Amino acid sequence: MESIIMDEVQELMDWIAKQGGKPVCLHGRINLAVLNALWTILAGQRYDHDDPQLTKILESLELLVNLFQFIPKIYFGVY
């Protein structure tokens, strides 16, 4: 598991180095790295961080999490 995580850290560091010292938003990139590590562990398949399939998986998970946060508000009337 450590090697999988270190592969993701290395890819993230390589991407940062390619940005030429300009400010970057790491939120999306860190999410991709974490998702990719978990996906590799669970599914045995690793994606490149620029792969549209990985981005699609991340977007689907974010939508699902947002939906699950919204459902109790509807069901229990809590806002």
C-alpha cells in the first residue's frame, strides 16, 4: 500500500514541478491522487491523473456525497 501511495505522491510532485513555480489549486489534484490510490487498492487499476475516466469517477463520487448530504435534510426536515 505504501508504494501505491508513494506513486501518487510522486505524480503529484511531478505535476507541481511542471507548473513552473506559479500558484496552483491543489484541491482537485489531491482529490485525484487520493481517489487514484484508493481505486488502485480496491479495483487493481491505476489511472493517469489526466485520464478523463478518473475525472469522471471523481465527479460521480462528489455528486453521490452531495446527494447523501442532502437526503437527510429532505427526509428529516433538517436545514
